[in-house]
Amino acid sequence: MQETDLKEHFKGKIFEQISQTADELGLECYAIGGYVRDIFLQRPSKDIDIVVVGSGIRMAEALCAKLGKKARISVFRNFGTAQVKFRDLEIEFVGARKESYTHDSRKPIVEDGTLEDDQNRRDFTINALAVCLNQERFGTLLDPFHGIEDLQERTIRTPLDPDITFSDDPLRMMRGIRFATQLNFHIDEETFEAIRRNKERIHIISKERIADELNKMLLAPCPSIGFVLLEECGLLELIFPELAALRGVESRNGRAHKDNFYHTLEVVDNISAHTDNLWLRWAALLHDIGKPSTKRWDPRNGWTFHNHNFIGEKMIPGVFRKMKLPMNEKMKYVQKLVGLHMRPIVLAEDVVTDSAVRRLLFDAGDDIEDLMLLCEADITSKNQVRKQRFLDNFQLVRKKLKDLEEKDRIRNFQPPVSGEEIMQVFGLSPCKEIGTLKSSIKDAILDGAIPNEHEAAYRFLLEEARKMGLTPIQGHQTEEHE
């Protein structure tokens, strides 16, 4: 890109106002980092980082006053930063600084510095690109570490010694792998070896920051890139041992199981082609997490992983808690999908009965479509005939789900006869018999013995109650409900 072309990207009111404000205050001012990088990558961005040689807060306050009522400012004096929101843009201002670190913390000791100092402290060469916004040099690119060459070669590289870069702030190791994943770049060999050497430093990083990077990797077009890199450099075992435990193949009597780590990554990539739902992608990543603890050798059947879905379901809360992921309905959603992910596969292998499909619909509720996506992504067989047979059978399962939902209204099932009504009919206080009767009605509907309707369910209730020795109280006879 020519310098004249680069100037075109900085035309418009907001950059004109920033330029004027900087010159009026006599401050050097530069766009820097991701916004500049993304211009060369032709990626749209609404987040603009501005570095000021001087006070970033003073610059932000002056700009906000110039922009008027449409601009809002947030000042973070402890960090020496300010954010201006203007229309759909978020503009972050910071004073140029140089940093030094102590060994036990990633929080730097900060001093005022020059633009050169600020570029030196950047994590990667592609994020150290700066464009001057002062009128005299407006649009001039400053690229001291050949970041443009690295962009052209699709390379992640640190500006300075990578051992120092990663030891100072070990989160940069995660960020480097995340950028490689998002941008489909490769990590420079010397830089990657430094990640290997400094991997133990990750222990000073909070679980929340690590989870944030993992979420961003999972939302990339091809998440497997990042998880393979994490495994190869040794970080995965430190931050996510449950996933690392899936790695490897064991063989006995000439029979081997597949590598469940690479199978899992294939499932994640498969599902990522169809959904941006972060938590569905987490479910794909964790769907076989119970396999290492359930692996057994059976001389007749070979390697088995019986009940790995149920064991995995029980593991999810512990994984989420340890990794500081949300312990709310998102966790329960992932847990449900992990627990259910074998059910449609079993249906697709066997005769698809109405009863089994009703029970699947009952248990999955509104998450049935996500579950089916997960199960289709889970078919990674290299035998194309076998793979196609599964996918064709899934289409039969989907059709049955649609037909039975329209007919029986099983999704998010509510019993047609409530516990309160049962108590009124038989004059009962809360007791186990009520639960037994409700379960009998539910099972009869799911088995197709009775339709999902009040009248049929009520008649069934009376019959089941009679077998238990229960009699309706006066005024609650069968005829009233016919």
C-alpha cells in the first residue's frame, strides 16, 4: 500500500478533529496497533488506538469538547488512559510510555516515554505499526520492526527479544497464538521456541485472562489452529489439562483407537462452519472430555469409552469453575449438550422409533437443533460411505423430530395434568404418589400410548391411580372430563 493510499484511510471528520486537537495542544499523536494493522489486512475496525507523546487524557478531553454532545468520554486516571465514544467508534487514548517488569508480575512499572519507547513495548511487529496524525506528517507510516513485511509474509514475531517479551508479560504467549488463529498466520520459529521456553510463566496470568483468549480462539474461523499450537508448545497441558489428556493413541493386539484430541478439534472446526455460538463451540470442544477416564480394553470389542458422555457431563461444572467461565445457564447448556451428544448418534445407528425421538425432544427442549448440529459435526469418519450413511440417518431423525413436534408438542413439555390437579382430584397433600403419577403420564405420552392432551391424560391418571388404590373424591368423576 502506498503512503498516499494509506492517507485515504484516515480521511473523515474524526481523524481531522484528532489532528487539529493534537496540533492545537502541541502534542505528537499517532494511530497505532490493531487499527493500523487491520487497514493492511482489509479488516473493518471500529476500535482506534491513539498514542500521544504527552498526556493521552488531556488529548481525549480536548477532543471530546471539540466533538460536542455526540461524544462521551471515560477517563481511567490510574492507567493514564481515556476512551472517547463517538457514533459507532471507540477511540482509546494513552500517553506514550516505556515499561519495566518484576519477575512475579505482569503489571509493568510505567514511565513517560517516546513513540519509540511505546513501539518497543508492543507485543508483535504487526501491532507496532504507527501512523502520524499531526498535520505536518499526516499519514506517515512508522514501521521500525518491519511489521509490513511480517504482514505480507503472514508472520507473528516479537519486536524485541521474545524471551524478554514473554517473560515480562506471559499473556503475550496466548495472544500470539490467538492472533495466529484469528488471522491464519504462522508464528516465527524463534518466537515459538521462546513460548516453549517460557511456558511456565503462564502461571502468573489470571484464569479470567486465559479464558478470554481461549474464547477468542474458539470464535475464529478455524479454532483448531490455536489448540494445536497450544499443545505443541506445552501451554495446553498447563492451562487445560483435561483437553490435553485426550491426546495420543494406544494400540493393543493390533487394534488402536483414534486420537481423541485431533478428533475433537475436527468436530470444533466442523461446527464452526455452521455457527458463531460460542457456547455451542465450547460444547464441541468438551464433548469427549470424559473419554480418558472411561477408556477400557475389551478383548472382544477393542477399545471402549462407555458412558463417556455422562462422565463428561459431570466434569463440566469443575472445568468451568477452574477456568473462571460463567457458572450460569451457559454452563448448564454446555453440560446438557455434552450429556446428550450420543443420543442422536445411537438413533442414527438403529431403527428410529417414535418413542426414542419423543424422549430426545423432551430432554433437549429448545436446544434440539444445536444438539443435532453437534452430532452431525461429530461424524468425522474417513470412510465416506459410513459417514454418508450416518448423515442420511440424521436427516431421518430430523424429519421425525419435526413431525412429532408438530403432532405431540413435546418440546419444553408441560404435563397436561398438573400436580396441583392430582392433589385436588384425590384429596392428597404433597407426597411421592403425586410424582409417581406425573411420571406415569409423561412416560405414556413419550411412549405414544396416549396423546399429549388433557382428557386422555386425565383418563390415564384415573386408571393408574386405581391400580395404586387411590379413589377420586366426590365431584371429580370421569364423566366430568369426557
